[in-house]
Amino acid sequence: MTTRVLAPFGARITDVVARRETGGYVVFTALDTIGPDPAPGQFYMVSADGWGSDGGRPFLPRAFSVAAAERSGDGVRLEFLLEAVGPGTALLAALEPGATLTITGPLGRPFSAPRDLKPDAPGAILVGGGIGIAPIAILRRHLSGQGIPMRTLLGFRDETHSGGFELFGSCQEVGLAFEDGHRGHQGYVTDLLRVALKGDDAASAAVYACGPPPMLEAVREICAGRGAAAELAMESPMACGYGACFGCAVPLADGGYMRLCVDGPVVRADQIETALIAGSGH
């Protein structure tokens, strides 16, 4: 598994330089003037002005995978995809250009290269669900820049919860599944994965996935049944992001636990007992 990249020590202030709404979600861009470039699959601990003011929620930073990162002369521009579902995400979703943001990161272990995950892998299969498409978007751009062939499969509940398509460029190159059937395949994105893994080449596949826990658990089971190697970008409640609080413990298949913030958030599907982690969910 890929060694994680170490971030500059401590939190730092960044400026919000852009914001846009997309299909029920919000994408905001922060300019990090001193931090390193994140690798696909890594995350940041994020908080905003007003965090915990007057003794109210939210109390702790939130962990967010980065959806895109672009280096320029004044630093690296980080894009985050989010949905306003609670007090923390509501504050972040309301940020406008000119606001400030406190971040720590990039943190955690990123995705491995396809040949590191499976030596004979001819390419990659990327699977994203809902707001979990964020790390799949940056991974897709990274693999494309290296000329690695891939298939991208995205699944959504309905049109209201289907933002972020622009992160993937031309959607003509993306397989789509909607639970409400208004576009693409009617059903789950894991239905598309089952089709993609049919045939004798399934055992050489390198699968990468991020999405809600039931989707990740289905990906884990499908890949185990087909002999395909898979990495899952998981989430779990995090208070610190660097292994001190043990709030993000994930059970391992061979017994014991890993701390998702330092041993993940990207984990090999065959190393964990389950992807259905209490308290997680996009």
C-alpha cells in the first residue's frame, strides 16, 4: 500500500477563491499557499470561521477528500465537494470567495497505482457513489495523465443528488446508474461493476471505489467473489485526523483494528472485515 505523504505541521489558514453549486452539492476552492500537492485519495481536516462559536456545533473539524488539486504560481488550488447535511457542512457550503478556511493536510494513505495493486492489471475500474465521487474524480485525472486505461462507473440516488459531473470531463466516457432510473442504468452502480467484472479477465482487474458504506461493502463482496483486487476510500468519524483519538477504528479481516486516518482512508478491500462502519455515511 502506498506510503502516506506528510503534511506541514499544524493547521493553516487558506482563502476561499471560488464556489459553485452543482446538482444539490457545493464545490468550493481553497488556495493553499504552503502545503504540498495531495495524492488521490488523501483528505484534509477542514473548519471555517464561526466553528464552535457561542458553544454551539460544530465542535471539531470535518474530514473531506480532495476532489481536484491544481498547482499554480501562488500555491495549490484544492477543490472540495460537499452536501449541506449538518451544522458543519452547512457552514462550509455557505462560504463565498473571500472567506477563510482552516485546513490540516493532506493526510492519510492515497490510492495505489494499478500495477502495485495488481501486477498484471491492464488498467483500472473506478467506482463512485453520491458525494463519494470526489476522490474518484482526482484519481481519474491522475491516471489519465499517466495514460492508464480505465473505466469509470458512477451511481446516484436521483437527479437532485447527482452533482459533480463536471469534475469528470465528458460524461460520455462514464457509465451512469441512477436508482430512480431517470438516466443511464436504473439501479445501483454495483450492477455496472458486476457486468464489468464478467469474464476471464476479472482476476486481473484493479478496482477503486468510494461511496456510502453499503456500496463499498457490495464492492468488497463482488471483488472478493471475482478474485479482483480493490481499494476502498472509506470514511469514519474523525476528531483529529492523525491517529491520536482512535475514533476511526476499522476492524481488520485477520483481527484487530486499523486507524482509518493514518492507515487509510484508502484500504485494501481484502484486509478489512467489513466496510459497514458505525457512524460513517456520505
